[in-house]
Amino acid sequence: MSIFNFRLKRKQKTTENLAGGEAFVQSPEMKLASILLTSFAQDQFYRSAEGTFKDLVTLLSEVDPLFAAKAAVFARTEYGMRSITHVLAAELAAYASGKDWAKDFYQKIVHRPDDMLEIAAYFKGLGGKTLPNAMKKGFAAAFDKFDGYQLAKYRGEDKAVKLVDLVNLVHPQPTQANATALQALVDGTLRNSETWESKLTAAGQAANSDFEKQQLKAEAWGDLLRENKLGYFALVRNLRNILEQASKLVHLVCEQLTDTKSIKRSLVLPFRLFVAWKQLKGNTPNERLVRKALEKAIDIACSNIPELASTLVVVDNSGSMESPVTNSEHIKCNEAGALFGMALAKRCNADIMEFGDTARYIRYDLFDSVTEFAASFSAQNRVGHGTNFKAIFGALNKRYDRIVIFSDMQGWMGYTSPADVFKDYKRRTGATPFVYSFDLRGYGSLQFPEKNVLTLAGFSEKVFDLMKVVEQEPRALVNAIEAVEL
């Protein structure tokens, strides 16, 4: 039984998408999952951040609160989504009150100490005078996850809600790993000289000249990298600084960028690696080496892509996809779609197509660069800037077993869905394909009223794990959420 498309007795329920076109209704569970896995709690092309929050609040009244709690934990701990899960955790407080799973939820939603600060700050912004008991108990238990290094790093001294405020409020039980740090935090003496920020600051302050500063910073970067204290995300964010201040470390940088365990453990989204690749222009030998390492890192991150025979990959290149991915002004939605789309196409030796007003096949070679393809995708638009899903099926000249579409799903040209054109494609080719609908915005509507339409969402490569099973179990995403233990 499919959860992704409601089956009514007579006709699939239709709605109007945010672009004004005809669309089909998604289940509340899938709408919620789509928002959580794609939204960075900032403005989008068709919806403001405030609009996203309102949609989230509405959906909380339509789904089981336990499902919503599990979805938030899944999005935070598996997909690396932060701000939108903070919003849901705070809004969920009213629904979690008195539930036996509430304490465990507020413990498991905390992946880093500052998660607690953000949730508490948002809750107070809603008018909450004091944190609910379940939230306080969950946060108290969450402190057990962190040692002194982490507590010092996320003190939040310049924030409205500081870590010491939470300690004084929830009274966590000290552990062997954090007892000394907790007491120092309360006493106001907790400092961390081991973070990369503090090490670089200390190096700069100790220098008596620009030359000495350069030497000390190079030594600091070297210590951080060799002692593995920088962290993968911090490494990616500081690539330009390292190349400028410690160019001799380039081979160590490349080695750590392509470390499989670090990539899988980091929760760094593949498009963040692509952003770093774009920002390095490749004008120097060291930049070229690092760009090569970043491309390899993306390949490693996406190594879980399944091999799917007889596949067509379609990437939306319409005007709305020209807008930036929320929370990242350096990458557009069509670039993110092209990045995943090309990685999938190469893995499956699939055909690839772009669509807008019209649609066309794109020629490529299996040795082509995924990053180069994504970077040039927007500029090489040959299909116009409308959003015409009908054009996809009108342009098809082959029978496919599956069609994978990366889009914001806001079709509007002709203002009717592509259902009839899709039926015609199936009639003239004899195809009965699975259609993977990758929602890159989480707007919450579908373009196809089909039992074989499989809705997925998110910017994490972990979504490809679901592709391995979703044809046998269309509820794969929902099942993965429901499997979260609280």
C-alpha cells in the first residue's frame, strides 16, 4: 500500500502547487519528511522561512506526534539537518507533553551541545517562560554525550541562551568525562585552548611580525591536522586559509579530505564539498590538487548509489531552480540537482536529460567530471526557464524501467499535471516505469498520481540507501523514520 499518493475512491485528490499549477496531494507524513530533509529554515523561491514554519506547525496537527519526533531525530542524526529540526523540536513541546517518549526525544535530538541552545532559544521565542519538564530531563541526559572539549567549544557566551544557563536550569549529572568542565562552566572559568579557532588565535597573538605569524599559523594548522583535531567540516571550510597559511600541508589536506571514514562520519552534505570546489579556482598547483581531492570526496560520499539498469535521469533547469539552496548562497538548486543527477547517471550508465519549457537529452561520457557538469549546468541551459513536466515525456524516445527526476516539483506550464502525457508515453512505448520524484525544496506536492511514483527528499547522499529498497517497499522513507527508537 502506497503512502505517497492518497487513493480516493474515484479520483486522486488534486491541489494547486505554489507556482499555480495543478498537482497531487502528498500524505502529511511525506510532506513533513520532505520539509525536514530539504529545508535549512531560510527563505526559498516560492516560500519564505516563516511560511515553512507555518507549514510545519500545520503538519504537526495532522500527523502522529511520535512520528514527527522520530522524523526530527532522523533528519538531525542521519541527514545532518540542523535548524529545521530545532524548530520542530520546539514546536513539538505542546504535543509531547505527558508522552513517555518525550524525554528520550529531547535527549536524542541533541547531536551537538548547541542544538540545546537553539531549541531552547526558539522555544522561548514562542513565549515559553520555562522549558517543559521533558525537555529539561532530555537535555540533562544529553550532557552525558559531551566531554570538556565539546562543552567549551559550544559555550555560546555571545548568545541569548548560553550553555551555562542550561546547566543551571536542567542540572545534568556530571560524568567522568565532563565533571571538571561542568564545574568550570558554572564558575565561569571554562576555556578551550584546543579548538582550531583558539589555536589559530593564539598563534596570531604570539607573533612579533607578519613572517612569524605566518610560521606560527602554519605550525598550528600542522598540529591540528596531524593530531586530527580540526574536524572534517572545519577542514572543508578552511581550505583556502590552509593553502594560504600552510601550503606545504597540501598533501596531508588531500589525504584527510578523501578519508572514507571521516566523510561518512561527518554528516557533511555532498553539495558543501561542491561549494568548496567552486570557491577554489584551480589557478595554482595546490588548488588543483585540492579540487581533485574534493571531487574524489564527492565520489566517496556518493559511493552508496545503487546500480539501476534502464534508467533516465532528469534534472530541472527552470527559473525557480536558479535560486540558491537555502543556507548556501554559493550553490543553486539546479546545481545541486545536477550534482546528484550526474553522479547517479554515471553510476548507472543512464541517459540524462534537462527540462524547462522543453526537454532534451544531454550527451556525456562516463569519465566526465561530476563537479564540472554541475558547475556548467545552469549556463548551458537549452530548454528555457519554465517548468513543463509534460515536455519530459514528449521528448522521450526510449522505454525506461525507471525515471529519476530532480526538481522542486513546481510545474505550472499549461496549469495541468503531466498525467495524460505520461500515460501516452507508457502507451506508445509499453513502458511501466518507476518514477522517482526527488523533491529538492520540500514544497509538499506531487506531479504524478501513480502507484509507481516513489517520493524521496533531501540533500544527503544517504537518500541513495533508500533507493536500493524503495521499489520493493514504497514506504521506505517512512519506514526508516518509524524505525527510529525513542
